[in-house]
Amino acid sequence: MANPQLASTMRHFLAHSSATFLRARVSCVAVSAVFALTCLNAPTAAAGDARSLSNSDLNITSSSRFGLLASNTTSAPTSWQPPEGVLLAQSDGDDAYDPFADYSEFEESMEEEEDINFFRNGRLLTMGFNFGYRGWTGNLQSIYTGSPSFGLFMSYFFDLRFALQFGFMMSDHTLTVIPTTGADPVQGTVNFTDVLFALKYYFNTQNVTRGLADMNPYVIGGFSQLYRTATVSGNDKFSKDSAFAFDIGGGLEIPIMRNKMYYGVQAMYQLVSFADEGRVIDDQNGNPTGVNPAGDSFNVIGVLGVNF
């Protein structure tokens, strides 16, 4: 049979121990809450949040027989900094690179719109035939007669405005030299063939009336190599030479067949200088005629082309 006094002592000891352990756990929980709220208060106070915790809001008191007291936690830092050696995953700097940004081949939306418009409404290549008239200026107009000319061309378009043109043209003329001295007249034929390399610029006609907007006016400029082959009557021999020429002109094109073809007109001036421009022409006997072959060339042609 158990001792009643010993049993009473054990119950008192267990009750006292349980109460002490419970108060100790409450005190630990209070300390943990103080520490957590202090950590939350630091970045929140630095950001200026209206819900920041002040020192007077943290005043938790827990009293026990051990006298545990926590109150008035202080010293909130002014700004939060990452620990040393820790790098931030993202940055708002101007030079920041976002690997998830949409890729775009064009830096400017205007350039993208121009390219879309070119592939929808523009031309890549044009090939065509031209036929017209070649004339002369200066003394050459009295030596060479004006005659029809014809040729072929091809244009490559960089965009809606600029194009590079390659052309070939030839013409046959009558050669007549009337001496100003006692020399004999010189008669014959001469053939001109020129190879053209030029750059064309088309004007923007979107802001003009509809009737004029269908036309495509342009300016053209470049250079050409002009070949001349002359045959004099009564002489089986012929002379052949070449000269470098600068070309400048303009024209317009009118589309037909839903822009599949076009026709137009073009005028061009050729600034050319042959090697004998500064010399007097001699007759078949070597007598000077007193005529100096100086002058330039011009042509007015009609154009018929196909768009690709």
C-alpha cells in the first residue's frame, strides 16, 4: 500500500513542473515573435510603408518567476543591403539584358513597315526594251546626223526608291564633214554603242493627286562607256575608238496590267569627250578640213518594261 504523503508530494511536484515548463515555452514564443517582427520592421521601415512597425508597437511582456522581460526593441536600419558575396538576380539598370524579351530583327518599327511595304508593293527586278532618238550638240550635230537608237536594260531595286540600272544602246549615223578650207568633203557612216551603269531614284508621289500618283517620276545618273566605229566612203579601212561619258537625266513610268508591266519616257544627256575632240579632221589626202569634232550626245527614248 502506497504512502499517502509520498503520493501527494509527487502530484505537487508534477503540477509545479508542468506549469514551469509551460511558462518557459510561452517566454520562448514571445522572444521568437520579437525577433521576427524586428526583422520585418527593418526593410519595411526603409521602404516607407505606412504599416511599418514602430518601437512602441513592439512591447511584449511576459512575466514569470524567472523574470523574463522583452520590450522596446529599437534600431531599424535605414536601408536594406544584401549580404556580402550575394548577387541580385535582376536589375533595373539601363544596360540590363532580358533573355525572355521578344526577338525582333528590326530595331525601328518604321524600318519594318518599309520592308513589309516593299515586299508587298515593290519590285525586285525590271527588264525592258527602249527605242528612241539620239542627237548631238556643238560641232557634232553638223558632222553626225540624228538617228534612231534602240537597246535593252535591266534594273535591280534596293528598295522602293533606289535602283541600279544596266543598259545597252546602239545607233547608226551618217558622217558628213564639209570643209571650211580647200580640202575635199568627207562622207561615211558611224556606229555608236554604249554600255550604261546608272543609279535611279524614284520620287514619292503618295501626297499628290490620284491621277499623278500613278506615275513614277525618277532621276537617273551614272556613267557609260561609248564605243565609236567610223567608215569613210572610198576607204576600205575603218577607225574604232571609245570614250568615257557621264550621264544624267530623268523620266517617268506608268504601270499597266496590274503593275506587271509599265511604259514610260526618258531623256538623258551624255557628257562625252573623244580623243580627237581637240584636233581638226583631215580629208583622205591628209588636208585639214578646218572642222573640229567637239560636242556631246543626248537621247530621248520610250521605255517598255516588265516587273519581277
